[in-house]
Amino acid sequence: MVRIIPLPTNAITGKPSPLETFVAILVLCILGFYTLYYPYPVSTSTAIDLFLSSASNSTISSYLRSLTLHPHLAGTKLAADTTRLVINHFRSLNLPTHTTTYTTLLSYPLHSSVSLHFPNGSVLNLPLTEPVHFSDQTGQPVVQPYHAYSPSGSAYARAVFVNYGRERDYRALRAQGVHVSGCVVVVRKGGGLGRGAVVEKAEENGAVAVLVYGDGDTWRDGFERGHVMRGVGDPLSPGWAGVDGGETLGLDDSEVSKRFPKIPSLPLSAEVAETVLGSLGGAPVPLEWRGTLGSKVRHVGPGPTMLNFSYQGEKKVATIQNVFAVIKGCEEPDRYVLLGNHRDAWTFGAVDPSSGTAALLDIARRFSILLGSGWTPRRSIILCSWDAEEFGMIGSTEWVEQNLINLSPKAVAYLNVDCAVQGPGLFVGSTPQLDNLIVEVTKKVKDPDSEGASIYENWAVTGEDYNIQRLSAVDSDFAPFVQHAGVPSIDVYYGRDFPVYHTAYDSYNWMTEYGDPFFQRHVAVTGIWGLLALHLADDSILPFNYVSYANQLLSYKNKLSNLLDQQVSLHPLTMSIQEFASAAKQVDDESKQLRLQETAGDIVDMKKRALNDRLILAEKGFLDADGLHGRQWFKHLVFGPPRDQENKLDFFPGIADSITQGSSKATSERERVAAIQHEIWRVARAIQTAASALKGEFT
């Protein structure tokens, strides 16, 4: 059996560089060794060894350089150029490649201005974009700082500083006699609220416009772009895919308009915000805010400074494209392992998302090497490059909505990498049945920041392996897979809260100077990502452990019991978790027995297939067809965002919502208890459904 392996080509010139040629020759030598000493088909362990040995820091670096030569905001011509780069790369590796196109509503800025008007009559026009003093770019302009989906508007009003813009911050101001109605509020990023929630809180408190800044210690002249739309996916096709010729709602439709804020907003840099805040008089900064504020911020206003605020933008229907490379499975081609990363960026996007895109391109290269060695996965693998994530996970959401009926029985797992490398420290989030797999994979990948140790060995020292995060947030492309489709998922990244987030400084030079100078962390993420996929695609019995899930549910129930009074019964939850734990133990024992049956045979294979189907379907049991109250798109009753982002309950979102809503003065005690109890019953029924799926039997 002879396979032809193409040399990796430069994305710009179309020709292999000397370094890439050397890497390809080295890989061919490795392949020769495996071809000589290992018979076909290639085993999973051999594939893992070959995958790890084909790592190349310099190759990932070259991919990132090509991806960051120009900005690539979704829906623009430069974004289309990046799309072609990804398509050409997949095709150069002889991977079957296709695209899906959607027509969606995006949002772009036209004009903005903010000026300070002082009591003495002087006026200061504030700069609203980064100074052009970064030397590593080509001079191509980035989009001016703005908040996508902000309404156009203007205001001439006093400024008020509202700290993080949380409800408790507005209460602290009211306690000092400060009200923000009719004012422009200035908000610093943080405090647990997302950008859209900050604007929503300001709107609820009567503000007429919002200015948001990040107050980090470095890169203080950067402006953080982002969107302020509520929910995820295309607002013109809520719950279905925005395909060409399909149904779309109008901008004046109530379903569409409720997705957007009513007051305008803009980002500020920390430097510009300091100028505004330093000019405020009025009440002093509340004592509880002072610990993390700079010394220049002493008063909260209102005024005496007046702000002249103006923003004009346009909502525009644009075409976006998702790109897919498919590696067909040899035994179970109708079962799919999906690896996804979004491609669009607010600016040059070296960290967000091109570090992940570079890793995805390298995954493709290394899988191509495996294919050339004679390996073919048991199940199919799809490499997914999403578009328009920065506008609210639009590309991935539209695809999930379009393919929901096939995802339910056929998607084994979704593996997400967004910002692959932001700095030091590995962070992993997952649905709990994949915890054990994550631990096993990290034992095989070298720690990029410690000589001679695996990632797991460093985790074990700190106990971090017991602190895998969960996927309740709505901040990357795993959200539609977990929270709408119920697909087991993992999210992987290095570093957290990098200072050039969504600014013009998120560049290749920043990465090579600060984020990952030697691209060792990129190699580590790619190694983890690839090995997760290899196990999920090749293991005859899926490496899922629902005992871990049962333990997680039990810990959630125990935390909930500390929050609720005795009027609310957790008995339904207790009983359903016990039933789920029993089913999980039964499946775990069954998996161990089947793994002992080494010899393949039709009956054994059928038993494994049937067991795997139950393992895949169990996650769907946690979905509820009616979804969360008032937010029907979110179907998962264990993992999902609470309606109020200030709610500290990051699990059982329906219960979290009922607790928050039950605290309203308009709600009687009886109604409060009944609402919470109903949501507890809903979660209990979902857990029972998941247990039933694991058992695979009718009642």
C-alpha cells in the first residue's frame, strides 16, 4: 500500500519553505521506520507515537504568521482571504474539504466620537483608537473600536463612574445619593459581568450611554472590541439556520429587537478612561471599590464633567462561511468526532483565535502524516473552522441548528480550542464523562514550561486535575454543542485574561515576545487536542466515565442544599442522582467486561456499538425540549448560563433562575417555593432520562 504525502506549502507563496521541506523529509524518515517495523493497519498506540513525534514548533509559528498578516473581521474581504487560506491548506493535504454558507446579520461601525466638556468651557476630544506605534504590522487599518449590535445614538450628559456595573455597585451609589438616570456611565471590565450584561444593567438603571474600559497594568492604550447582543446565533433566524433563501425575520420583529440593547455603548482604553474619571467630582468612591482602583479615581460624579457621546453604526446582512475537512472512519463512518476553532478576529487575532487556528492547521498536517502511514480512524473526524464567532457564536450555532437531527445520535464529542495560547497555565473545561480521558491524555504530553515532566505531573503537584472546569458559560463555540445539542464536549487553552484581548495589539509579535516565544505551548495544546481526538475516534469502546458525572451531580446537589431552606425538597434530585449513579456503575462494569474480550467478532462488535450508542446518547438526556424559562434556546438543565450573570450558581441554570426571580418583591413566598420546586423536578426528570439512556432499556 503506497500513499503520497504532499509537502506542506506556505500559505502565501504556495511553495514549501526550506524549513518545511526539512520537516517533511524528517517525517518521511519516521514513516519509513514505522512502515518497516509495524504492519498495517496502524494501531492507536502507534498513531499516538507518530502524532507526538511529528510536532513542529516552527511549522505552527509559520501558520500563525500567515494567519495574522492582515485583520480578518467576519463578513469582510480580508476574512474571505483567510477562509481561502484554510481551505487551501486542507486541500493541499488531500483532505476532503467543503464549506457551508450562511446569510446572517452582522454589525459594523460608521462613526464615533466622545468629548469632555469642562466647567471652564474647555473641550477635550478623546482618542477612540489605538495609536499607530506597533511595528509588526503591514499598516493595514483595523476596524475602529466599537460594540457590535450597539444601537446608534448620541447623548450630552454628565458622566458617572459605576465600578463594574453590577447591581450591587448601583446600590452602593444609591446609598450615597448618586443616581445614574440620564447620565453616561463609565464601567470598568470585570466583576463577573459580560459586556452585554453591563450595558443591560446600565439600561435598567436609566443610563443613556455606556463606556467600558479594561483597567489592566499593561497595554493601557488598547481598546477592547466586542459584541453586546443577547443570546447566540443569527438574530434573524433564531433557532434555525440562516441559509440562503430560508426564512428570516425583520429587524422590527420583536424576537429580533429584544436581542439588542436600547442604549449605545463604546469601548475606551484604560488611558482614556483615566482622563474621564480623573475629571469627576461629586461623591467619593465607595470604600469597597478602592482596593483595586488606581489612586487617580477619587470621585464617582455625576459630573461636573459633561460627556458629548456619539455613535453611528449599521446592522448589515453578510455572508459567512464555515470550512470543514473530513477524515472518513473505516469501521464506524457514521460516528463523528468534531474538532472546532473559530477563524474570524476583531483585529489581527494572533491569540484570539489564530493561535487555535494554527493548531487546527497543524492537527490537519499531522493527521495527514498518519493517513500516509496507513492509519485510518475507526470513526470519522471532522475539522471545523467556524466563522463569525466574535458576533455571538454565529457560525457554529447556525451549523448546529441545521444539523441538529444528525448530531443527536452521531456526534461522539466536540473538542473546542479557541485562544489556544494566551500565556502560561493550562485550563480545561469539559462535560464530566470526559474527565478521565483528559487526565490520561495529559500524562502523554510534555509540559511546555517544565523540563522533563508531563502536563499531568505538574497538575498532580497542584491538584489541578481535580479542578476541571465545566461548560456553563457562553463564551466560545462549545456553547451550541453542549447547551443546545447535548454533545459531550471539551474546551482547552493555555493562559487566561491576556492584556491585548480584542485590541489592535493582538499580533504575531505580541505572541512571539510575550505569549509563547518558542511556540512550546502551541505544541502542547495541539498534542492534547490531537490525542483526545485519536482516542475518541479509535478506541473500540468510547472512553467515557459517567461515574465521574454522577459524582459531579451529587456535589451540585450538596451545594444546592446549603442555599435553599427546608421549604424546598431536594428529594426528587437525590433519588434521580442515585438512579443515575447506579446506571453509571452498571455501564462502567459493562465497559470493563467488553474490553477484556480482545478477540473481535460480530457479536462483540455489536455489543460495543450498542454500548457506545448509549454512552453518546446519555448527554442528550439532560436536555429539556422547553428549554430554560424565557430562554428556550438553552436546553441543557445541568450546564448553561443563569439569566442573571451576578448569580454565583454556575450549574442547574433553571434552578438558579428560579432562585433569582423568587427574590423579587412581586413574588409571594408560596410562588417562590413552587417555582424553585418545579425547576428541581425538571432537573430530576432530566437526570432520570439520562440514566434511562445509559441503561438502554424501556421502563
